[in-house]
Amino acid sequence: MKPRLNALLLSTLLIPVALLDQGCQTQPGPTAGVHQVQPARTKAAQQAMTPREALAELQAGNQRFVSGHPLGGDPLARVKTTAAGQYPIAAVLSCIDSRQPIELIFDQGIGDVFSARVAGNILDDDILGSLEFACKVAGAKVIAVIGHSNCGAIKGAADGVVLGNLTGLLGRIKPAIDRVPPEVQPRNSKNHEFVEQIAEANVRLVLEQIRERSPILRELIDQGQVLLVGGMYDLATGRVRFYGH
Ligand SMILES: [Zn+2]
């Protein structure tokens, strides 16, 4: 049963990539896609998927998004088929920035991903608890921490902005600032290179914090049941670059 499901799953993952590789001359565009019906993922399909296959699906989905050929589908149909249960493949922690909606940039539908969003994609106890729920209780296979270029929260932290409750949030980014080599000057938001290096260091910091602060997630990761990955989203191209994993 399981190998067959795996094969089925793989075939659905690989077909769009294969078409893209052929130059996608005849690939239907987004308009044609709305006529397709993307069935909701079943519990069996979620359980049969390996963490690497789940990551491959995120990568393939971003490739579909960047190439302008999302799978499409009928969101309202998905609402109905997922109402009784959800079996997402991944939990994604990202920034609240309006320009990086996770389901769109990974070409995923309703019921496909848990999405935790907070300015600067920082970690706190509530986010950590949400990730524990997503993986330990609800079976997600990947935790992806996705920062992005030109992030306002990172810039605010770089400039030491003080503003209401935002002050404390930006304080969580400060350890990432300290990781950027002192040669990178000037150290303010006007320096694009400084901002991008903080954003990347911040993602790596959060990856470490997830492992350190959650014995539950650390065990799942060490046992190979969950893959922990980081990446950066480029606001200008729509592309997600995952770090080595
Ligand atoms: Zn941001």
C-alpha cells in the first residue's frame, strides 16, 4: 500500500517539474489551471510522504510560482474537502510582509501548509508551541523558516527602532545583528548588504533556537521524521533559496 501511494504521490510531484524542464511551451497558464481540481491530501498520503519529498514539493511549488504556471484548482472545492480534517506537509515560519504570502509563493492550496507569520520571522514560545502542534500532533514533515529580502523588521532592528510593543520584538533580532562580521559597514538599514546578512543570520539563529528550545521537535528532527530547513525569499524575483540541508 505504502510504496504505491508513494509512487502516486511522486508522480503528481514530478509531472509539473518535467513539463517545466521541457520549456513549458504547452503548459497551461493560470487561467487554464482554474478548471483543474486538486484533490485534498489524505492522511495516508501525508504519512507516506518523506520529509525530503515534502521539501521537494515546496521547491517544485516555488518553481511553478516563479514560472507563472501554478497548478490552479478550485479553492472553494478545497474548503469543502478539507473541512473534516487537515494533513499539511509543512509548517512555515515567515514574516508578516504582505509581499510573501506563503501559500502563493509555494503554490500550495488550502490545507497544504501551516503558516506562522510574525514580523521578522522571530521565534517565541507561542510560535514554538504552534510548530510542535503542526509536527507532533498534525504530522507536518518539514519546518521551513523563510526570511526575505528588504525586510522592514530587520531594517528596524538594524537601526535600533523603539516603538511600543515592536521594541521587544526587534530585540529578538539583535543576536543576529551581532553575528554579522564587524567589517560590514556602515551598520544601518541604508546598507543593503548589512540588512541581507542580518536577515540570513536571523533565519539561522531561529533554526538553532527551534532545536535548542523544543525537545519535542529536536527528537523528531534527529529521528528523521521532520526536516528543519531555512531559506530566503527574494521580493524582486519571487524565488525562494533554501540553505544547505
Ligand atoms: Zn519582513
